[in-house]
Amino acid sequence: QKEVEQNSGPLSVPEGAIASLNCTYSDRGSQSFFWYRQYSGKSPELIMFIYSNGDKEDGRFTAQLNKASQYVSLLIRDSQPSDSATYLCAVRSNTGKLIFGQGTTLQVKP
Amino acid sequence: DAGITQSPRHKVTETGTPVTLRCHQTENHRYMYWYRQDPGHGLRLIHYSYGVKDTDKGEVSDGYSVSRSKTEDFLLTLESATSSQTSVYFCAISERTSGDYGYTFGSGTRLTVV
């Protein structure tokens, strides 16, 4: 089992819809969780951080964390074509380093 | 990306030659990382550094070495390049390894070994 797992996709949603990206992790002791966005040919950029169970909202983005079930999700409301990218989930390990999932490719179709 | 630069941006090299990639930061962050990114494998950690002359291996360190003689520079060397090392290499920096301190990535180096 990989430490951080994501469905590679692609996930295709129509413009204006809600995109839901999911991530599961294996280390029950993990405390910090991150979402990165990576456009094709570019470097990953941090878009969300969450450490408490529940929801954290930032504009059109909502991160959700459920430590009991060991999953993290990212919701993108009112999806735009400019949201088309690969989204990487990262979990901080007990060594302090971030462990990355393989990423989910999101395609938002006009 | 502001505060972190990688050089070169692109490089084509021949099998068997040594190659050095440079990561330079102006943020004075203690922690620096080298990753490679390949289709189907995501980001894989090669080496990392917790300070000057303080480095350690990541999950895919074979064939790579690093050096950090100054806080701002972290060098990745491919001792004898092989085709399997064709990849995109990202450097990342972090101020701390706890809490909400994530990584900031450089723009990447696309390396092709022919």
C-alpha cells in the first residue's frame, strides 16, 4: 500500500460544476495535509493546508479532512477551465518530510 | 518562483557523463530537497538537507549525490548519467518541518540523457 494514494484520473467535469478530488493516507499519526496544484510543464504550488478534522474554505476551494477514515479531499466549486491541472495531495510524515501522492489530473470542459 | 531558482532549466547530456544541477535560494530556509518527477511515479525524493553539510538520502538516491556548502545552494550530481535518469528535477525549500509549513518548489530542470 502506498503511503499517499490518489486516483490519477483524469477527472473530467463541466465548467461551473463541483470537482471533488480525493486522497487517502496510511499513517494514522499524520497531522498536516497539503494540496498542491501543478499546471502542465510547471512546478507544484501550494493551494491549501489543513490539520483539523472538518472543512477549511478558501475562496472556491474547500479542503476536507477525516482523520478517522484517513482521507483528505479537495472540493473546487464553480470549476473553471483555468482549474485544469494536476492536483497533488501531500501528507507530513513523522520525520517532518512531505509524502506526495501521484496526483489527480482534472479537466474542466467549457 | 520568487526566492528559489534552478539551473539549468533544460539539459541534454550523454550517457556516462557527470551532470550537476543547481538549486539556489534567497529565503535563508534551512531545509532543501531534490525530487524527480516521472509519469506514473509522481514526485520522488532523491536527497534532502537539514542544513549546511547536513544531507541525507531519500527513496531514490542511487546514482545521485548532493552537496550543501552554503545555506543558499544545494547541488545535485548525477555521477554517471543513465537514460533512466531522464526526468524533470525539482528543488524545494521549507522554513520548518512542522505545522503549516509546506514546500516551495523551483521551476524545475528537464534533463534528457541520450
